[in-house]
Amino acid sequence: MAGAARRGWVALLVKQLRIYQWAKNALLFIPLLGAHQLADRNLWVRNILAFVSFGLVASSVYVLNDLRDLEADRRHPRKRFRPLASGALPLAAGRALVPALLVAGAILALRLPREFGFLLAGYWVATLGYSLGLKKRPIVDVAILAGFYTVRIYAGSAATDVPVSEWLASFAMFLFLSLAFAKRAAELVAAEKALPGRGYRPDDTGPVFTMGIASGYLAVLVLALYISSQDVRRLYAHPGWLWLLCPLVLYWVSDLWLHAHRNEVDDDPLIFALRNRSSWIVLALAIVTVWMGI
């Protein structure tokens, strides 16, 4: 019985910390991947430390947000099953988790360059501002959500001292803005009424879809401009193969938004994409395309 109880608590903690959301921290490895430095073992170790540190701090934010949004979550069709909202996890345990996760993340961050620590602290402050009220301001909330994705790329850069190119920054800005709009679009489609704790109304669905789809297609345009630039020729022996990436990303963005329109996207589009078979097929084809271009 004691073993079963411990497993039950572990399962509750894993669910409350939203460990599956740590998949988003794979974005920290993008600078290493883009610079073709995957063979450097030391950089891998630093990236993994950054991955865990960022995950712990992000989980502290998830717990804090759940504590603040208890009433709204209890009225939400999916969020009401979260451990704190449902009462499965005591509120006292949630309050204790926030500082414990922050301290653990900070200890790991101290082993990395201080620039990583600054970005991590900035991320936490931004999420606090988002939770305290910025999430209620339309467009501002989406820009902040896109920033949460983007800061992970820069955090990976800071952890490994591998710079982020202007091309990558531009591509990420538009793609992550599209993902942030997709998150709001999915919530609007699911709610079919004003979102509790958000600044959007049902008649905002059309503009949100338009801005989100346009942002995704602009990311494809940036990718095309990068492939046609002189910069790509310094990294790839056969850059012509990279043109296949454009229709792949175009398909992926279009497929994501079609699923959002059908109310098939959950609360985080990136997590949905990681669970979607089409995304893995596109990723596999993209890897083959890049390998052909090297």
C-alpha cells in the first residue's frame, strides 16, 4: 500500500510539474544544431544542464500559475482536472513546490555562464508579469507567449556560447508568433464564448486566425530568403536541397492551423505538434533534406 501511495504521489507531481512541457526546452539545442557543433561533448553537457535548469524554473511557473488561476481552471473543460484545481494535490504542497523548484533551477544555472542566468531570471519575471495581468491584454499576451519560446533559443546560445544568427532570430520570431496565436485560437474555438481570464471575445476568432496564419507564412518567407542568401553557402555544400524545407514548413504550418480550426489542438500548439504524427514525418523529411545539403 505504501509503495502504491508513493507512486500515486509521484504521478501527481509529474502531472502538476507538467514534465511533458519540458519538451519545449528542446529549443535550447537549436543554436548548437544550427552551428553544426553537435560533436562537441562539452557543449552537450552545458546544454543538458541548461535544459534541466530551465525545466525546473518553468515548472515553478506552472505551479504558481495554477495556484493563481484555481477558480478559472475549475471552470475550464480540461484544466479542471489538474491536480491543484481538482483538489488531488493539497494547496500547501503547491506553495512549497514553487520555491523548491526555483532554488533547484538556480543551483544548476550557477554552473553555466551568467548570461544564461540573466535570461532565466528574465523569463521568470516575464512569466510573473504575464500571470499577474498581461495575459488579459490582447496581442500583448501573444507577443509575450512568443517570447517565451524565443528566449529558450537565446538561453541555449548563452549556455553554450554559440551565437544566434539574425536569420534564426527572424525565423523564430514569426514562427513562434504563429504558435502563440494558435494557442489563443484553439482556446477561442474550444470555449465558444469569452475566455475567462483573457482579453478575447468570440468575434476575435477571425482576426486571431488571420494574424496567426500570416505569421506562420512569413516564417517560411524568411526561410526562403535565408536559403537564397550567401550565408547558407558557408555551411552547406549542396544548398539547393534546402529549398525542400520551404514546402515542408509550409505544410506543417497549414496543417497546424487546420487542426486548430477543427478544435483538435490542445492548450499548447507545440506540445500538440510533438504528439502529431504528421509533425514527426515532416521532421524526418527535414532532417533528410538538411543531411542531403551538407
